[in-house]
Amino acid sequence: MKQVSNIVITVFGLWLSSCSVSKFIPEDEVLYTGASVNLNFPEKVKNKGAIREQVSGVLYPKPNSELLGMKLGLYYHYRAEKKNFAPVTKWLNKKFGEEPVYLSDVDVAKTEELIGNRLENNGFFKNTVTAEMRGKGKYASIRYDAEMEIPYKLKAYQLDKDSSQIHRDLKAALEKTLLKPESRFDLSQLKAERQRIDEYLKSLGYYNFNGDFLLFEADTNQYDTRHFDLFLRLKKETPLRSKLPYRINSIQIYPRYSLNEDSLVQDTVVVDELEIIQRGTYFKPHLLPYYVLLEEDTRYNPRASRVTSQRFSSIGSYKYVNIRHEVIKTPTAEDSVGWVNTQIFLSPTTKRSLRAEIQGVTKSNNFAGPSLLGTYLNRNLFHGGEILQVSGKVGYETQITGGKNSGLSSTQFGINSDLIFPRLIPIKLVDRFQYDVPKTKVSLGMEYLNRSKLYTLRTFSLTQGYTWNASKYIYHELDPISINLVKLSNTTEEFDAILADNPFLAGSFEQEFIAGMNYSFTYSEMNNSAIKNPFFLNANLNVAGNAMNALSSDTNAEGKQTIFNQEFAQYAKIDMDARFHLDLGKGHQLVSRVFAGFGMAYGNSDALPFAKQYYAGGPYSIRAFQIRGLGPGTYTPQQDDDNTSSFFDRTGDVRLEGNVEYRFPIYSVLKGGLFVDAGNVWLREGDEEALPGGQFTSSFYKQLGIGTGAGLRVDIQSFVIRGDLAFPIHHPTTGFDVDLSGLTFNFAIGYPF
């Protein structure tokens, strides 16, 4: 074994030396390996990290990239410059090659000037910046040192006096200033203050105002210490049209706008003071005011325009939304207000589409097979922005490994339809939803599933609910009606034996009628690139059977209540999924996740329906264990001679899970990940005869399944193909035990969390 290790190390060392670029560097050049900056702050300063980041941003040029200490891009470039090279070298150079960056390419004096400039932007003036070359032979780096003076701080901030209307509004804007006394001079803060004032004035109707009309002047002559007074002025050349607020004179909507339609004769209908102009009836006129937050004879408001555009875009029937405000006439000195005409141009997208897909599926439970999917989409069904989507699926899967489950297969047929109305039905609460348009969704689905050697399952589902965005980060989904009817039939003796051995599992299949309500709350900062460390939270509540219990008056032979001769399930279930992304800089992230779920059957039910139970393991859970490969608790299913067991009984009422993953870039779109996952599922009330060790107790933390591993991801503009290799380090039954023989490979699309 030691000899093999030595051989591997030797071969690896030879490969590294063969990729060395030293022999290619010209005699009169030195390869530039990068630069660093040392900032010597004179006192305690806030946001030192941000200052260092700004200063480091001026270091130019960037040195040649490295991978495991090798400059492969530069190496391919040098090799391609040789007269005789293999075709693969040309391809590698074209794909990954980099031009060499030499020390002679660095303008040290210019860089020193830029470092001084960035320090002045942060309030540090008259600094001393020096540079020192470091290195030997064919490689060199540069270290910049900055001896910094005490920064200037704000003493007073005021507006020049004036009696005009815009100056009164400017004075009001300063009441919420970002600039506080004793704050350090910061150019970025001045820019942010100017942008804030610009947005504030525009919200008051100053349509033609521009932040460039604002002028900041700093005066240091009043103080012996490093302080300054800041004055805000309006530039003298600011035109009159930019000093007046504007009001909306009229609003016109073109629901069927295109360049081809523009010259055709169109009809005009007035609804709630809105002029709706279209040929025919592409969109019902009486529904359009619902999406418009602009009103005649009110001040122009960019937020109202922006949100109106978002509301029309969210319908799904329009490809482009364009809102124009045209000034009616040039204002004069006698005018106290200007006027604009507003036009809303809505360009429809393709109304109907048909899509077919052929998929090949491989699952971590060793099932694989093809499936055919078809989808029909109508984006304006009743001429009110209604979206109808009908999808169908035909699939076949079979077990591709031997053992007990060899020969198992499943055949699936399903059809689902969604009808989405871009408004609330049947209620109307327009004024309550200013940020976004709430939607009403009605879903109907049917599915047939046949698992050979086990059972046949027929499912019917009906859901009616509402979705809406309360803000940029908050999303709600409420389904007051959620009905599922499940019919289990054609069970085999093998499956009946599984149910007979596990009363808890049998109870979960008995009740075929589920009627209740669902609510989901989501808070997500993930889509806001301006937030460095985004947070995500999703919470769900599912309650079923209470209304049926109030309406039911019949019981069956087992003493269970029924409605329409169907025994119904009664339970409550709540869970929470929280995630936090910590940005470590340069593409490195530490991502953590916590999941907690609890379900309780009561009244008419002894167990949660099988489809509502929790399970653990798999590519989006604890990756060292297969799907349904953990729990409940310390329970271990009886294994046959072929070392296989049933996955049906590895579910529970309680699920706890935690994950930590370190993500880092490797090269281009190739990323890496190191992770630790921990969790399990438990029963709320155990059955020591059928599922020994399955009950949730105070020692639950000793029953966690813990795994660790590493993975590679190809991330192309948020489309992620992922492969993770993991192994257990803690079993619920045996405790800590590093088990490399239990390596599990997970292939998936998208990040796990």
C-alpha cells in the first residue's frame, strides 16, 4: 500500500512539473503573481472591510488564474504558441487559454493614485501610498502600503434657503437624511443621499427632476479639527420644467398593442375614467381598472407606474408592458404644476402553446424508466387573463437491481388541469392588494398508479385557492378547499403481509378521503442580489377533516365517521424550512438549513395518511442515506437474505433535519461542495411491537442519522446539475461509526437547498 502511495505521489509530482510555465517565460519578463494592500488606519473606523474591498478593486491587472497551484490557462497559451502542437492543445487554448500577465504590464504609479483616490472617497485625505516589489526569479508580486490620516467627519448638514415649492419639498426630504452628525465623509453615502432625494421628489410628482441637479458642497474652513459642514444646493441651470410637480391629465390603455395594430381602426371604451382602446375584445374592458394604480388628476408617481407595470406583467397574457408619460405642454413661470398624458401599451404573448417531452428518469431507490409528458397552455381563456394549463403523463419504471425488489415495476397515467384567474373569485378586495395582483387557482387531477407485485392506486384531487405577493419578499398561498380521494385496490398477498405486520402503516392506507385546507407562508431574499447574506423561510399548515367531522352523522362498522359513504382522514400538520446563505467572498458560500415538521392524527384517524407522512434521506435531504432510508427513530426493518427491506414503513409524524454546506468555485461553471447532513423521522406515538424504537423521545438527538461528503456541480446561469458522494458517520442505532462501505451517490438537478 505504501509503495502504491509513493507511485501516486511521484506521478502527480511529474504531472505538476510538466505543467510548469517557468520555462516559457521570456528572458526579459517577470510573471506577475498579484498584489496586496496594507491599510494602516489611524483610529477605530467603521466598515473597514468595505474600505479594503473598494481599495482592492483598483488593483489591476489581475494575475493569471490558478487551479491547485497550476496556471493551466497560461500553460495552454504557451503550448499553443509553439510551432508543433497537438490539435487538442489548440482546443484547450481556445477554451481555457489566457494571455500572460507580466510585471511590465502593471502601472504602479497609476495604481498608487487610484488607491489614494479611493481613500479620499472614504474621507481619508493627504495619505501616503508606497509600493514594494516582492519575489524572485521569474515571478514577482507587489505590496502597496497606505499610511492614512484621520478622516473628516460631518458637523452640520443644511439646505440653502429658498421660498420655491421644490425647496420646501427638499427641506422635507432632509428630515429623513442618511447623513448623520459625526459620520465619516463617504462619497458613496453622498451618492445614496442624492438618489434618495431624487426618488422622494419623483414620488411627489417631479416627473422631469434628475438627481444630477443636486449639488453638495463641503466646507472645512470653519474648524481646526478634521470636520466639515455640508451644504445642499439646487444647480442654477436647473430648468423650470424640472422644478414643477406633474399631474396626470388622462390615462389610455391599449390591451392589444402591436406595431401592426397601431394603424388599424380601433374602438374606445371608457371605464372608470380610463380610455380603453382596442380592436375587438382581446381583454374585457371592465376588468382592466383592477390592475391600474394610476388615477386621473393625481400627481405622477413612479412607484404607481412601476407597480402597475408589474401587475399587468404578472397576468401572464402579455409579453411586454410599456407605460409612457407625455408632457402636454412646456410649463411657464406662471404655472405651479405640469400635466402629462399617460398611455399603457400591452403587447400580448402567444395565446396558445402545446409542448411534449420525453424523459428518462433514474431514482436513488434504483427505479428507472421512460415517461412521456404533454402540456397544453391557453393564456387568455375567457379574455380576462385567465390561464388554462392541461398536462398529461404516461410513465413506466422498473427496479434495475436484483434482490427482493427485483422485477418490481410501476405504470403511471395522470392528467392534471389548472385554471388560474388573475383576480380574487368570488370575492373582490382590490384595495387590499396594492403590491401585487392576487390570483385564484382551481386545480383538478386524476392519476392511476400500478405497482406490480404490490397494489393499484387511483387518486382524484380538487383544490381551490389563492396566491399573492404581499411584498418583494413575502408570498402567501391559501387553499381553503383541498380534496383528495385515494382508492387502494388489487393488493397482493405480499403487500397485505406488509400491512398486517405494521398496523400504523395499515391505518395510513385505510382512510381514502382527505378534505381540508392548506396555508403556506414564504419569506425569501434569495432573488435580491443586493442582499449579501440572504435568508429564506417557508412555513406550511395543513388541517383536514374538521369540516367533514361537523357535517358527518354516519359511522361504519369500525366505528369511524363517514361522509358520502367514505371514511375521511382527520389530522393537523405543520412544518418549517429555514435557510441562510453566508457570503464568504469570491464565490465562496456557507449555506445552512433547518427543517422541522410535526403531524398529528386525531378524531377520525389513527395515523397520518401515507402521502402526508414525513420521510428522510435522498439527494435533497440526508445524502448519506437513500430515500426513506432512515427511521422512524432507531427502528431497523427486518432484512431478507438478499439484504433488502421494505421502504413503506420508514415514515413518521415528526421530522427534524439540519444541513450545512460549504460551496466554492473550482473553474468556470464547475463548482464544489463539502457538506454535513443530520436528521431523522419519528412517530408521535410509538408501536413497540410493530415499529420498536420509532417513538419521538427526549433522547431524539442520539437517534440522528448523520452523514458527510463532497460533490461537484455544473452551474450554468442557475441551471445546476449536481452529483454528491456521501457516507454515514452516525447511525441512529449504532452511534458514531464512519462507514465508508455505505457510500451513496446522489445525482440531482438543482441545489439541495
